[in-house]
Amino acid sequence: ALHNFLTQSPWDDRRLLAAYRAALLDAGLLDGGGWVVHDLTLPRRGRKAVGAFRQFDRRTGRKAGCQLAVAVSHVGPAGAFPLTVRLYLPGGWLRDATDAERAALPEAVREPRTKAAL
């Protein structure tokens, strides 16, 4: 049900993120500190999760089945707060059109991009 809600509902993730960032700003949680661009590793078994593929996991220093994402976070005296996250989709995973179609990925994200481009 959650997957259906996220992939089929007409909600605007940009508006949600803007409201989240505004709430962080209003609460003073983004005072001081700075932005950090980093990668996130989400361990996964199997290939049903979007972008799950056997790839290098910087955290463990070896290849593992996982999802990788690029994040921008604010790190300061109040803690670390993610500001945006983009899932990295490996070329090998994207070449399997059935997985991409099953995940209801928009055409615009079905082309491989480097982590730096994300």
C-alpha cells in the first residue's frame, strides 16, 4: 500500500521538501554549520527495490547488494538534517526495463547518471 501511495498518488515532492526545509529554518535548526554532500548506502537483498544492485559500498569497502543515494545535508550545532536525497540508479539496473517499468519510474530518470551529476 505504501509503494502504491508513493508511486501512484498525485503528490508534489518538491512542495513537501520546501515545507520541511522551511520548518527547519523557522525552528532555527539550520543556524551555523554548513552543507555536506555525501552518499548513503541502504543495504538490500534481492533486486526488487528500485536501484538495488551489487555495487561498491564505501561504508564497508566492498561490493554488496544495496541502493546508493546522493544526499545534501546541513550539519551544525543542532545536528545533521538531510535537505535533499537522490537515488543513484546503476546502468546495469536501468538496462533491465522490466524492473524500471515495474517501479513506475518516469522516463526522465531512466538514463544513467553519475553520482556527481545527481
